[in-house]
Amino acid sequence: MKKMASKAPAPVIRRLSNYHHLLLGLKHRQVQSISSTTLAEMLEYKPVQVRKDLQLTGLVGKPRTGFQVAEVEESIRRFLGWSLDSQAVLFGAGNLGSALLNHPWREEYGLRFIAAFESSEARANILINNIPVFASSYFPTFAKEHQVDIGVIAVPAEAAQDVADVLVANGIRGIWNFSPTHVKTPLGATVEDALFARSLAILTRRLVESRNDVEHPEP
Amino acid sequence: MKKMASKAPAPVIRRLSNYHHLLLGLKHRQVQSISSTTLAEMLEYKPVQVRKDLQLTGLVGKPRTGFQVAEVEESIRRFLGWSLDSQAVLFGAGNLGSALLNHPWREEYGLRFIAAFESSEARANILINNIPVFASSYFPTFAKEHQVDIGVIAVPAEAAQDVADVLVANGIRGIWNFSPTHVKTPLGATVEDALFARSLAILTRRLVESRNDVEHPEP
DNA sequence: TAGATTGTTAATCGATTAACAATC
DNA sequence: TAGATTGTTAATCGATTAACAATC
């Protein structure tokens, strides 16, 4: 059996995106170098962890001085696939969809929406933030004529799986799903669920826990 | 030293929110019971994991028949703090903020936006989805007169920390942060970062990895 | 040089999974 | 009863952290 190149652990990837945002700010403020200790402090991580994380992207620091800000920023950006521009299409131009189209993804993540697709005739054939919104039925044709790296799902739960199927059927290999439902895809496609509920669940559960700590403190 | 009630692991909480959404659908379709095997299949988890997860909320199943859908749904909802209605305020009524105000959080998560706050005069003193948008300066007064459980941050990165400070200063203990910056708070407040970048990072990294697998397969 | 910071190795901690007895 | 499914215990796996030698 063929051994696959090992996948980077998800927790590390998530932290890398945090370092990246921070480093981008430092870079703009012309900061030259930074130590793992300082980075850790800003994000409330442990210094060792920062070093281990950065190591994964192939970076080496210098004892005494730390890491070169510009170097680290670029290395993480490349590692996360944010240095090559990728093209995305959106399905579902409702409230959330419009907000996504209006967001400046390109600057920081190299992501560019080239089109949106809507099942409701009323919302099709307009421009949002200069991005054309087409009728969904036009997608197969569009997909043949353009390089589409990522399909973003922002339709209601009921329609999410259908959209995912259409994306896969048209050769799209990356799916960013904002609908509250888990979508299934055949092997080969990559799906990432950006579920608000997940993050809300952590917040509300922590609040329950902290309430319990106050009311029934353990001896 | 006082021993704190142990926190539920974040991965479990995240999965619980997935079960919950699924179970809500089953409940509406009048499904009576479900086995860990079936649940696992629908979400692409392992059956043992499902049982372990559900156990944490205090649930017991029946051999042969599995779990009662309504029971599980309710138990998870209580565990996640979604059964008690909680009141939220939003800071930043831009694109994302408006989308958040228009979302039906209440049905599924028991979360209700009671007001929004805006620093830009132009966007203040209007209603969005029937929720009043006030000038930010009014918040301290508002907070004294209303029960505010959660503060949601949807302002630009530069303003995020200031908003977090204002929330904490006015006694808000739960913060849901949609700005791309990590915000710091004193102990006692709970912050959850709903960073789009995190989820995008996982997607784009996986795409890089799958590309590498194809191009440089290991023997 | 002395001292701060790095990278590495080993130990610890926590989460997932395998194996299986208990139950309806 | 036989068989499907549960809960539990132990083993495995993976991620974090501690300790420390190497380096500028």
C-alpha cells in the first residue's frame, strides 16, 4: 500500500493562521525580527509550541535574535497555500453570501471570488462588489471556461448537499461549507465546514462551566 | 488550591454541536430512536466515539434500540447551554454584522440579539431585522439596563481589542469574536474566536497537500 | 564572554480506538 | 434465545510540554 505524505495536524494549521495574521501586522510596521517568546506572549501560547509550529513550515531561527518577520510571514503563507492566488465561486448570495463577497480575502489569503451563483431568479444577474451573480444553472458552463479552485457553499441547509454534489460533478476539489449541515463528498475532494455553531458551542459551554464553577465550587 | 470542575474537551464540544443539528432534523421528521452506528455513519465518525461523546452529556442508551432522538437532542442542547435563552449584543453593523443580525440563531441555539452598536453615525439609529442599532457610546447605559450574556465583535481588526475592553469593563463575560485578531481579556471572561481564516487555512493546506501527493507520491 | 534564544530529545498529557463483557 | 447494540476497560495514537545541549 502506498504511504501518503503525512498531513499536517489541524491544530498546528489553525495556529499558523494566527501567527500569520499577527506577522502581517508586524511586517507592515517594519518590525524586522521576533522571538518565539514574544510571539507566544501575544497569542497566549507557549514559546516551545511556537518553535515547533514554525519548524513544520521549514523555518529556522537564529539564537539570540529569533526569526525574521518577513521570512516567517512568507513561509507560513506558502505553507498554507495563500501565496498562489486561488479562484473561488460562491453558491447562495443571501445575507451571508453577500458578506463573503464583500470581504477582502485576496489581500491576506490570496483568495478571489470570480463569480457567484443563485437559484433565486430575483437575486441573479446582478453584481455584488463587482462580482457577477449568475443563475445556478449556468455553473457547469462557467466551470468549463474558468479555473475554479474552491467552491463556497452559503445556501440553506436543505440545499447544501445538492450544491456540493454539483461542485464535485464539475471537478471542483475544494469546498468551503458555510451551511450548518455536514456535506459528504467522494474521496479526493476536500471539504472544510466553517460552522458557526461549532464555535458558538464552545463559547456557550464554557459559560455554562464557569457558571457551575461559581455556584458549585469543588472543595 | 481549589480544584476546578474539569472542562469538557473542545473536540467533543464541536462534535456535539454536529450531532445536535442532525438530531434536530431527525426530531422534526418524527424519528424516534437512533443508534450510535447510524449517527456515526451520517457524520463520518466512529460509533465508539459517538457513544463516548454522548456519555459526557449524561446520556444512556438502550442496547438493541440505541438512543431516543428527543432525549439526546435535549440533553446536548442543555449541555451546550442552548436551552436557556441568552441575550447578545453586536458591535459593528457592517456586512458581516448585518448578516449575523439576520441569522435565526434563536431557534437552534437559544441566542437572541437584543441590540447592535456602531461607531459610524451613518449606520446608527436604524433597525436591522427589527434589532435596534445604537451609537457605541450608548452601550454602558444599555448594559446597565439589560441582561447581556454575550458580546459579539464584528468590527475591523484595529477596533477589536477596544470593543473587547469595553465589553469586559461593562461586565460582559462571554465574547464571540468575528474580527481576524486575537483579543485578550482578563481571567474570568470567556472569548471564542470565530476566525474564518482558521477554517480557510485548513482547507487550503489540505489542497496543497493533495496536490503534493499527486505530484510527488511517496513510494 | 555571558546570556538569550534556538532546535531536539524524552516525558507527559490527552484523545481516540480496539476489544469485549453486559444488556435488552 | 440469538444478535444487535450498549458501556467500560485497556491499548494506542498523537499532541503538548519539560529539560537541556547547541548556537550566535
